[in-house]
Amino acid sequence: MNLSNAKKQTFFLTFINSVVRALGLLLRVILSRLLGAELMGITELAQSIHMLVITPLTAGLPVAVSRMTARAPKTEKSYPLHAGIQLVRYASAVMIPLFWFLAPVISKLMGDIRVLPSLWFSSPCIFILGYSAVYNGYCYGMECSHYPAISELIEQLLRLAFTVLLMRGFQYLTAPWFAALPVLATSLAEIIGLFYVIKSIYIAPCFAYESHKYQKPLLKLALPSTFSRIIQTFFRSMMSIFIPYRLQASGLMAAEATAQLGMLNGMVMPVLMLPCVFTSALSMVALPKLAKAEDKPKEFQRLFGLCIAACLPFSVIGACCIFLFSPVLSNIIYRLPELTILFKLCAPMTVLFAFNHLIASILSALGYQKSNMYISVSSSLISLVLTYWLAARPEFRIRGIVWAQMIGQGVSLLFCLWVLFRRRRLQTR
């Protein structure tokens, strides 16, 4: 392994991801000011369903394609990509019409019909993001990580520009359609980002029968991660639905409960995920190298130690900065002073998010998708049950929701570490 090259890739991705996250945070701030807390809550409700719908094509396929590409013979490197593209086409042909048909029913079940336009605008993302996921996985497997990074930067820049232009140009729309404009902007930006990746890399052609042999192994490898992410996203969507209802059960009015959801999920959580900029870059660079070192215990332990040593300072410093600068984030950036306490309460979760992201990626690199699935389902269920119970108690409310998520993240991290240490014991026997 060329450690110097890996460092350069990691820092390059960290820089690009930092810019992308900064633009994303800027977009969140703009949306919070243009939409307000209540419409921001509606946007979060739609986003939770959007994430659930795109999960089947974006959760397991990138890691599976990356792993299979990294381990494939040199003459067959493009076969997993072609196999993944076929799977995306088949799935999109079924999922997009079905989602359009079910969108009105989903919006009614969510208790707020205003999310319907946002759901309609998000349907093209099923195909677009599915294609992007497969191409990104191929790039990471070939250790050409700069193409997905630049594509994401293009997407975020255009998403910000399109969102501002659309919301300024159509500001007299009714609330449901006005809240759906950021989703439309996202779809347009993703199309251009995907076009850049497709035009930037050369893909060796292959016949359908040549890539067909990779479809079943690819599907087998991707399904546990996909199912895991679906369940996790389902629980997150249920949590987004539960939070307003349970906060109302604690005595809050409906508008105030929706605003609380908008503040937590739409304003605080994106800031907590900022240190994942580095861990995301680190895991994408390390994943193919860890897959190659799977049968070399000493090399794997060395790479694992480097990953942990790199993650620790970024996550801890990130948590401390969020805690110390919470008044700045609340009063100057978001202009909502009541967010200060929420930022301070949530700051420790930053470390849990960063390490969970890294360790789960390492497990996926080793082919432990099923273990990841069981862990994520268990931790998500714990968070959901605790949220349902604590949010309705007047003495806890939003604090109870934060504690529930913190406990779920802690349980997930402990189980992931246990799986890794158990693997190490088996290898040393």
C-alpha cells in the first residue's frame, strides 16, 4: 500500500467534503431563514421519506461494487459496474411508478398533506442516485476517489444556486410547493453531477453475459447493507413522524412540535455530522485497501490502528468546537437563541457519529454486512422506543429525544467493536 498516496487522497477528499458540508450548512441556514422552523419541519418530513425510498439503490451497492472491483481480476474490473447498472435499471423501472402512485397515501399517513409536492419532485432521484452510487463504488474500488468528490462538489454548488434562484423566482407559491423547491433543485443538480462522472472516466465495455455472473454475488453482498439501511432509515422516518406527535402528547402545540423537529433534524444534526467529513473520506480511501488486506492480519491491524488514530482527534475537536461555539451557531448563524442549549446537549454525539461511521465502514470492507445489519436494526429500535417514551414526558421532551439517539449510537458502536475484536481473536487462534 502506498501510504503517502492514501494520505493525499484522504486529505483531498476531506478538503472537498469540507467545502461540500460548508455549502450544505450554508444551504440549511438559507432554508431556515426562507422557510422558517415550521416549513423546515415539513421539509424534514419529506426528506425522511425521500431517504427511505432511495435507500435500496444507494445503501449497499456502492460498498459492494467497490469491494468487488478492488478484488476482481484486472481484466474484469468493469464487470461489477455493469452488473450494478443493470440492477439499478430494473429496480428504478418498478420503484419510480410505484412511488408516484403511493405518494398521496404516504403524505396522508404522515399527517401532513403538504409534503406531497416534495415527494413527487424527489422521485427522479431514485434512478439518478442509483446510477451515481454504482459509479462512485467503481471509482472507489479503482482508487480514483477524486471523481466522486468533484462530482459531489458540483452537485452541492448547483444545488445551492438552483435553490436560491427557484425560491427567489417562485416566492409567491403556496407553502407546500414552495417547500418542494429545494427538492427540485437537488434533482437538477444531481443530474449534472452524474453526467460529470460518466464523462470523466473510461469504462471498458463488456457483453451482458460477462457482467451477468457478477449480478448475483453483487446482490448477495449488497442486500444486507441495503436492508440494514432501509430499516435504519425507516426507523429514522418513524422517528420524524413520532417526534411531533409525542411532543404534542407532552403538552406542546402542533406548530411548536413541528418547529422542534425542524430545529433538531434540520439545524442541529447537520452540524453534528461535520466531523464525518473526514471519517467519510478516510473510510472511502481505506475501504479497498482493507478489503485487499483482509487475509493479512498484521497489515489489517496496522491499517485499522491508523484509521482509529486519525479519527480520534477530528471527532473530539469537533465536539469541543460545537460545545464552545454553540452561542455563535445559534445567535449569529441560525438567529435562534433557543438552539444554544440544544447544541451543547448534542455535542458529545459528534464523537459517536464519527466512530460509528468509520467502524461500520470497516466492517463492510471485511464483508460483515449481516453483522452491520443486525447492529443497526437493534440500535435504531432502541432509539425509537426510547424516543417514543421520553419525548412525551413534559420533564424531558427534546432532551429525551437527544438522549435516546445518544444511547442508540453508543450501543451501535459497542457492538461494532465487539464484532471486530471477535474477528481478531478468531484470526489469532
